[in-house]
Amino acid sequence: MTSRKILCMTLGDIAAPVEPHLRDAGWEVVVANDLVKARQILQHHQFFACVLVLPQTDPQTLDRIEACMKLATSAEWLGVLGPRALESAAMRELIVNYFFDYHTDPVDPDYLARTLGHAYGRAMLRCEHDNYLRSAESMGMVGQSAAIGRLRRQIRKVAATSAPVLIGGESGSGKELAAQAVHKMSNRARSGPFIAVNCGAISPSLIQSELFGHERGAYTGASTSKCGLIEAAHGGTLFLDEIGDLSLDLQTNLLRFLQEKTINRVGGTEAIHVDVRVIAASHVDLAEAVASGRFREDLFYRLNVLSIIVPPLRERKEDVPQLALHFFNVCAADKKTRAGGFNRKAMAALTSHDWPGNVRELYNRVQRAVVMTERSMISPSDLGLEEDEMISYIDLDRARTVAECDAIHLSLNRVGRNVTHAARELGISRMTLYRLMEKHGIALGGS
């Protein structure tokens, strides 16, 4: 049988050592008897399951344990805890936020082996799923919605040609990301660069020189010749963002380049051949701009050979949780934060928000939350979102929630607030019951 490696972090003595039971059950056990050794092991090895043996709880120790657990990003954690562990609010929070399940000393070896097997299998499944997502995100676009799937398929198709591409979509939706994906998927990624130009961010008096370059002495201050951005993109891809902001005169010059594949530097007479694929984007409807005389019709048709529309975030809300976690990992990697992710209320607020600023707004809110939060899990207020922005459930969902809450109350009262007995009566694990109690705000000593 293939050996399955797990970490057993034992921070104190318990009635019966856990490690021999784990070995007898067929696990390859790596032992750490202090947090320093555990950190060293976790920094150099990957585990799908880890066991924390903690007879006594201390708030200061729990903070260090939490920091150590964050290193095991691929693992599911199980706890073997002292009989009075749940009396600590900090310990209860650690269980809810990080544990797959927990056991109270003295532990049942068979039950521990079964739950450890479930945890290990879940971690492996998540790892396979993450590998799939990384493959899907090779284009740089995160998400599994039908809308993002269509966009990926369109990108693969247009990447196989060298025809001009026109990308539409709202501001902040990811048009430049789509353009980069077209370049990365094309043969041009091996032969030339990806050059991005924000046409609306360059001064009208300078954009001619920026795009086409200039010769020495072409104008006051032009002390040397300069290669333009079109020329710099030779062999690769030129991305013209917000092309609708170009003046009509510059549109004419761009049309000539697209037709003849040559440019003339400002102040120069020599025609320079340039092999460049042009991808253009605009948040305005260029067809309407043509109708109103703000955009050349012939340039529009020259650019609009292949078209892609990047969907706004509100049309692919099922991608919001995955995007939020992706941005959290990106931001947390660069900054010190004690946050381990988003709590349920924060995730609900993210999903219910309409995102007028699209993906850019989502990234900005997550970045702010990572920097500003003082909690172990990001809340709606850290994101600048109110809880009243959360999903308004339909009556059926509300009825189910009320019924679930009532069932937990009745069961707990019936068994004298004993969580183990209540979980058995409800047919769920203790960990699941604690999560449901947290969800509904049910205190163990309450009514």
C-alpha cells in the first residue's frame, strides 16, 4: 500500500499518545514536539493532513499555532484536544476557522483514523482541483463560470490567427488581461513582445511621437531619434486600450499603418516595415461612435475583424469567491496580515454586491481589507461593504434557515446542551454542528 505521510504536532502530554495509533493505522508520521520544529518541517514539506495534539490551551500559544497552521496551505487539520479546550473562546475560533474535525482526549483510535482518512482525501481532491484551476488560469483569468469559459474559448480561436482583434467591455472588466491572453496563446509570444498603450492616458500632443517615434530634430527637444511603440512591438502584439480616445487625425495615421504595414517616424521620410498584430479595446460602443462621427468607419471595420466581449463581473458572480481568494493570496503574499481569509458574512457580501467597478473594484477592496483588517478573518466592514448588501434570500430559503436553527435549539435543549449527543441525534459530526451553531449565532450556554 502506498505510504501516506502526515504531520503530528504534539504540544504536550495526553492520556494516550496519538502517534502509535496513527502508525498502526498505516500512516507515515512525521513528528514535531514544538512549534519551531513544526515551522521548519512545514516550510520544506507538503502534507495533505496534519494532526494537532494540544492538551491545554493558552491564548498566546494559540496565536503562534495559528501562524504555524497557515504554513500548511494544502493540508486539512485535525485536533486532539484536552477535555476543557472548548471553554476557550480563542480555541473555538481556531477550530471553526482551521479544523476539519477535532477529538477530545482520550481519543477513539478507530474514529480518529476514519476522520483522518476523510480529511486526507478531501485535501487531495482540493489539490487536484487547484491544479485544474491553475491550468485554466494559464491565460491569467480566474473563474469557472459559463461566461468566462466562453471567453477562454474565444481567445483560443482568435489566438490562432494574426488578424486584428477588437475587445469590448466595461472599465475594469479585464480587457487588457484578455489581450495579454491572446498574445500568450499565439505564436507571437515566442517571437515578439506584448506592448500595451493606454490611448486615453497619453497627452494628445505626444501620442503621435509615442506611437510612431520621431527623428532627431523633428521638434524642439527631440535631440535624438526615438523608436515608437508600434515599432517596438515588431514581431509581437500591440494593444491599444481606449482607442476611442484617439483624435481623428491619429486615426487616419493608424489606418494607413494597418493597411500598408509601414510607419513613418515624425520628421522622417523613410517608410519602416513593421510586423505587428493590433488588438484594440474600448469601453465605449465604437459603432455608436462611428454613427456620431467621433470614430472613423473604415478604421472601425479594419479593427473589428475579430471581436471579443469581456463580461462584467455582475454577469459572472459565481466567480467572485474564487477571484476574491485569488486576490487575497496575491495581496497577503506581499504584506504582513493575520487574516487567514474571509468569514462567511464577508463572502456573502462579496457575492451580493453589484460590482459597478468590476474586477478592478474587487481587487481594490480585497487589497484594502488585507492591509486594514485587525481580525483573523476578513469581515464585510473590512471590505467597505455593509451586511445589508448580503443576499436577500427567497422565502423558501428563509424557511429552511429557520427550521435548521429551530432543530439545533430543540436538540441541544433535549440533551442538556451536550454537543456530542446533539450531533449524534441530528446525524451530523460535532464539527458540523459547531459550524452551524456559529452560523446561527447559537451559544453553547444559551437558549
